[in-house]
Amino acid sequence: MSTLAIGAGPAFPALAAQAQTVQEGSAPAFRSTSLLLETLVQAGPTVKLVLLLLIVLSVTCWGIILYKSLVLRRADKASQQFLTLFTRASSLSELYHACRSVPSSPLLEVFEEGYKELSRLLSASGGGSFRSPGGDAIVATKPGGIENVSRAMRMAQTRAVTELERYLTFLASTGSTAPFIGLFGTVWGIMTAFRNIGVTGSANLATVAPGIAEALIATAVGLFAAIPAVVAYNFFLSRIRVLTADMENFSADLVNIIERHLCKGA
């Protein structure tokens, strides 16, 4: 029994010391959180309004970020599926009918508009026509025929890019204005601190600290709202530029295919 007492004795003080260390380490975190909440509660109405506006902007930006991430991911995936069909299809008509089995994508919208315009030229033209090796009847109507197809695809591309860029202006506006809104709260907090000094006639820490704390919190929240918005805006813009380049390359490739068939049938 004495052996057990000797071996266990030093262990219990060690456990107690470890528990005390954990409590001492977690105490500053609780104190800082409590001080932050206390500062927010005691802030003036102007600073509270600034913080509320910044929080609304931040929450809205995060909602847009999640939404645009899903939209662009789906657009990339659907565009790759369409390109796979495009490379495997033996004719434009086969590709047009096969597109019903894939989800909508910017490239698909561009192709559909170009194909529909080509079909309208085919049905309205009284000129000569020929069949491509894949079986598509393509009409050599007049020099403006290919330009009509190109214009139709450009309009579809413009609509697709406009849809992809929706809500990006809000991210850009938040990224550029949120720091200034936070700066307004900062200036107001500093003015409050100086006003308190003038009222009390002393510049001790208890007089200056509340206003300075309000100012720093407004600055921090403004940056918290602006930084993710700017990063997300640039990231989404780069993704949209890639999709735009893919649409332009596909449009040029499709026009080249049509012109090659026209040359063969001339």
C-alpha cells in the first residue's frame, strides 16, 4: 500500500497543475470575447449603424460567393460535356439533337443560336445547297449568310457572359466601399474619444479607450467585408474570362467548319 501511495502522490499535483494551466490559458480568450461584446453594446448609434451595414454587406457577399461558385462549377462541367459531344458528333444535326441529353451551358447556348440561324438560312434560301460528309445540308446563299451565323453566336455569347457576370458588380462595389464605410466608423469613434476628453477634461485610458475601440472594430469589420469580396470578384472574373475565350474559340471553330463545307460544295 505504501508503494502505491508513493507512486501516486506526485501524479495528482501534476494533474492539478495541468488543469490550472488549461484554465489560465483559456481565460484570456473569454475575457477578450467579453470585452468585444461589451464594446459593441456600449458603442454609439452611429457606429452600430455602420457595423450593421457592414455585416449586411458581408453576409450578402458570402451568399453571392457561394451562389457564383456553384453556377460557374456547373457551367464548366456542362461545357466540358458539350465539347465531348461536339468532338464525337458526325454532323451538326446529330450534335443538335444530342444536346438535349446534356445540361445547359454557355457553349451549348452559342451553338444552338448558330445552328438555328443556319437552319433559318437553309429554309429561307433559294440558292444551291450541298451536304457535308456528316450529312448536314448547308446552303451557299450569299456572302452575308455566314456573317448572320456569326452575329447570332455573338449575341448568344453576350447574353451568356451577362448572365455569368450577374451580381459581380455587388462584390466589386462592396470591395471598394466597405473599407471607406469602416473608415467612417473609425473617424467617428476617434471623434467620440476626443469629445469624451473635452467633456471630462482628462486624457486617461478610461476616457479614450471606448472611442478608440469603436474605431478599431469598425475598421476591422470593414476589412472583413471587403477582402473576401475583392478576392472572390477577381477569381470569378478570371473564370468568366476563360469561359468567354472558350465561347469565342468555339464560335470561330464552328464558322470554320461551315465555311469549309461551303468551299467543298461550291
